[in-house]
Amino acid sequence: SISSLKSVLSASGRVAFVPTMGNLHDGHLSLMRTARAHGDVVVSSIFVNRLQFGPNEDFDRYPRTFQDDCAKLESANVDHLFAPAETELYPQPQNFFIQPSPKYDAILEGACRPGHFTGVATVVAKLFNIVRPGAALFGKKDYQQLMILRNMVLELNMPIRVLGCGTIREPDGLALSSRNAYLDAEQRAEAPRLYAVLCEIVQRIGAGETCFE
Ligand code: PAF
């Protein structure tokens, strides 16, 4: 619970924090391992945050694997897990929100998912207020999320270092993601092309190419 987490953290030094929605994979675990170097204790949270899912999105079917996750957190030496019930984190309907400016929110993923980044920023601000970390770690896989949270912390004067960690990939280049479980065999075979094309573009830009028609 919030109060038992606060009391256990009150005497434990600098906290490095890895917020997640569970269904942990090696990408998350690499964040936990990196966190070790940035605090005296590593705290992770598991909370599938309804506020960041649109009405027709996958909140209900989002993979929930709590027992497996706990075993992985133990093997990654995470000191404390915060996994609040929805009624504890949102005891009343949320009336106050952290809303990123359209400069950050109206582009890329934000353009297709109205309200998503407001939901992310709001829950992360709540978690930061509860956990009070000195550092918080997020994957570069969700780069727009990382930029938004970095700017939230800067502009709201939160005394937290937001650290971005490299994307962990399958051997064929596909970024690890809980939502990869939604891909059928054909889509799974197609998906690594995304990274392959991005790498090719990087190479061609490096070689001086400027036109990609
Ligand atoms: O990246 C995620 O898993 C989520 O967006 C986060 C940061 C845990 C907020 O719910």
C-alpha cells in the first residue's frame, strides 16, 4: 500500500525507480539492472493505468502476468515492488491532469492516441509523488513518452533525474514489447522490417544521401 511503501522508503536513501505496467520482459529487466547504479534502493511499480488507454484500446486484454513478474523482479534484485489497486491510486475520479502541450502531444503517437500522454504524465506524476525517487528510468523504445516525462520534470521543477535506456531487441531486430504478443505469425515475420528499414536509412544518411523518394 502507499503508506507501507512510504514507511519502508523513509529510511532507505536515494531511490531509483522503474515504473511499469507489468508483463515484464528483458527490456524492463535491463532498466532494473541499470537502476542499481543510480540509487541505494531500486523500486519498481506495476500498474496498468486505465487513464492512458483510449475507449477502444486494449485496457481489458492488456497482458497481466503478476506472479511471473514477481519472480522476475526477485531475480533482478529489485528491492521493493509497488503494485497498487486501482482504488488506491485513484480513490476518486481524477480531476487534475498533467497535460503536455500540443507541441509534444499532437504529433507521432500522440496524434493517433488522444489523451494517451496526459494519462501517462498524470500517473507518472502521481507515482513520483508517492515514491519520491532521485532517478527514474524509462526505455528509449517509447521515445515520445521519454521526452514528455523529461520535460514534465524540468518544467514542474521535480527533483528527479529522468534517464533513458537503450531498446532491447529480439535477435531479428524487433524491439521487445508486451504488445508483440498481439502479433499473428505473419505480422511477427513482417515486424522486424521496421527496424531493418530504420537502420538502412541511418546508413544512407551517414553516406550523405538526402533524398528518399
Ligand atoms: O511505459 C509504460 O509502461 C507506461 O506508460 C508507464 C510509464 C509505466 C506509465 O503507466
